[in-house]
Amino acid sequence: MSNVTGADTYARVARGLQRCVGTCVGVALTASVFAFDSPVWAILAVALASQFTIELVILRNYAVGMVFMTVTALLMVHMVSPEPASSLLIDRISMTVLGAGAVQSIVISLFMARRRRS
């Protein structure tokens, strides 16, 4: 199993929780950038700083890396998308919570089924 998904059930559930928390914090930070109606150069500067931070922290702390990955992704999509910023933020949170919740449910049910067979 790769380092991103986790080697066992516990690690996969932990990664899912870290992904949810990191994404929600990243969405909040991105919303603060959008709140100031920043010029394009400021958005690019924040996106570049976020990308640099991802490279520094992702292997040490996945949740913190997800914060900055979310900021970078949302800012870049916002620059090329005609969609309102609020729509991007709401979609990102809802898809992350749904996706992580579904994956965790599947992993936990597989783990429980294996445990009952033993």
C-alpha cells in the first residue's frame, strides 16, 4: 500500500480524517483570501506560497499538507472558473466529507467482516 492511503485499516481511517480536517481548514483559509477580493497577483502569490508549503510538510504531516493543497487547488480553479467562489468552497467541503465518509465506511465494514470470520 502506498504512503498516501495507509498500510492498514487504522492508517486508512486516520488518513481519511486528516484529509477531511485539512480540507476544511484549507477551505476556511481560501475563504479568507476570497473575502478580501484580492487582485490576481495576490492570489498567485498565495497559491505559490501554498505550493511551497505543501512540498515542505506533506510527508511529515498529511493534514497540514492537505490544508495548503486545498488552498492551492481552490485558488487556481477560481482563477479560471466562472463559478462563484462560494460555490467552489461548498462543493469542496461536501465532496470531501462524502468521499472520506464513504471510504471509511467501506474500510470499516471490510475490517469488521474480516474480524467476524476470524
